[in-house]
Amino acid sequence: MKTWKFLPFFLGCICLVAAAADSPQERYIAKYSAIAVREMYRSGVPASITLAQGLLESRSGASPLAAKGNNHFGIKCHDWKGKHMSYDDDKKGECFRVYSSAEESFRDHSDFLRYRDRYKFLFENKTTDYKSWAYGLKKAGYATDPAYPSKLIKLIEDYNLSRFDTMTREEAAESAGADEEAPALEEKKDEKEVTLPISDKKTKVYKRKKKARPEKKSHHHAAEEISDVIPDSPLSIEEPKPLERSVAEEFRFSMSRQMYSRNGVPFLSSAEGETYSSIAKNYNLFLKELLRFNDLSSEEPLAPGTIVYLQAKKNKAARGLDKYIVDSDGENLRDICQRFGVKLSSVLKLNGFTSDHQPLEGDTILLR
């Protein structure tokens, strides 16, 4: 008879465990963990950090921004050209982005961290080091709440979110039961086409696949999407590399001073007293040629330490530096192009800018 006295207690415990397993937080994790892992392999942001931030900032998907605008991370409009909504945040009636899907919001959040200078140092940390990421976000000014890092860490540890930092995309999809949601749009098309009966329609199936990927660019993009390799940090990709002697000899550059390359383009850092004219003469270049390499129409004073490219810059930035999110007012497009080794004309065309366009803080500049 004594055993029966404890039965209500045990039943109550079982109910509490079941309720916890089906909590809003667990449902959120089950729904979006596969997306977070895919974003980790695309951008380098740990899946645990993405999920913890989403849980905290969207109130497990229940906030008005998430529920009405698919905005899980509270990203404001800035130069956003899409739909938007007003919401009272730091100020009344602020403008926030509205996304067509939660996945679009997760992608924008990853890009916000990867392509904005103040957060780039975070990517020097391993994706399994969620504590460094949590404290780094606070250091970079992501949130004003002094307890923000500890809140993220608690969520990660309470729900064992760190397990997603070591999963492959396929494992994450299986773990979340998200097999049908995990593939990108192009992959879904391929799956449908593969299930078609193989008969006299074989040729038609091949043609439909070709239409699904009309450009080589989209094919490479799809290849990036299915990769299970964490990309290099943006700082390491951007870091200038010492120019090898063999490359200098190929272009008849003197190695009397150390030169570097960025985005595969040779450059030097100007010294005190140098001018574009003197550099052109020393490296067997026409002045107009050197100016064109550096997006200048006429010679201007050359401050010491200025990057001077000795070859034409590329039409797009290095892979992994797809865009740049302006961190502070005052930067101009030419400065940005010099920094990433990209032609100004290509950036203007890619973004639909006029030559007098002046970027503002928060603006996104496409580089690829």
C-alpha cells in the first residue's frame, strides 16, 4: 500500500519531463536546428550560437517580429529594399526587416556577423568554442545587456545546443526530423526529377536539370550550400600575402622591397616621399595605367602606407568575402574596393550604384 502513495508523485514527474520535452524552446530547436547547422557550414557562425540567439531574441519564435515578419534576430532596415514593419525597440516605431521565410532571416543574421568588421574577430574562434563567441558578441557591442553572454551560455548548456556544432548537415536534418525541409530549392528540384520514371523521358529529365541551373555561378553556389567544411575566417582571407619571388619575376617586379598580394593582385605599401609617378617609373608602368589599376582618373597626393596595386584588380572579391556591411559613415566605395582588391566599375555594376554613391552605416555592398 505504501508504494501507491508515491504513484501520483512519479506520474507528476513523468508529466513534467514530457512537458519539458515539448516546450516552446524544444520545438524551436527541432524546427530550426537544421537551418542553423547549414548556416554554420556556409558562414562559420556556430549553430549553437545561432540557435541560442534565436531563442533569446525571438522568445522561441513567439515575438511579434518573428511571428509576423519572420525576423528572428531583430535586424533593422538600414538599406533594406524589401518588406518592413514598425516595432517599438530602442525608439518608438523603428523599422525592421520582414523576411519571406525564417531561413532568410537566419541567413541574413549569419551575413550580419561575417561581413561586418566589428564581428570578424569572432571567426578566429573555433565553432566549438561557444563561450568565446558568446563573450565576443558582447565585446563587439551586439547587445547592451551585461548578462547577454551568460544568457546565451545557459541556453546552450540547458538544451545541449553544442551538439549541433559538430554535426554534419545531413545528421542535423535527421536529428531534427527535417529531411524534407533541409535541401535548398535547387536540390528539391533535382530530387523530384530523379524520381521520374526512366524511359523515353530520360532526355527531357536532363534538359530540365540544365534549366534549373542555367548559370555556372548558381551551380557553384549550390556546391557551397552542400559543403560540410567550415569556411576560413574573413580576416584570414583578407590578410595580405607576401608576394612570392616567382610571381614578381613573372611580371618583372623588382624584389628590392617586400610586396604583397590581396585577392591575387600584387601591391605595395607606399613609402614616405613616393608618388604615383615615381612608383610607375620604378615598376615599368605608364602613369595612366597605374592610376587605372587603382581606380583613379588623375594623380593625387600619396600618403605613406597607402595600398598601390601594380596590376588590374579583380572583378570580384575572394571567395568567402561575398559582401561588406559598412560599419561607420565616411567610407567611400573606392576605399572599399582598394581594401578588397576589386574594381570599382565592377562593384558599381554589381550593386546598381552610380559613381557618386556614398555608403552609409549598415549598408550592404556586394563584392561577388
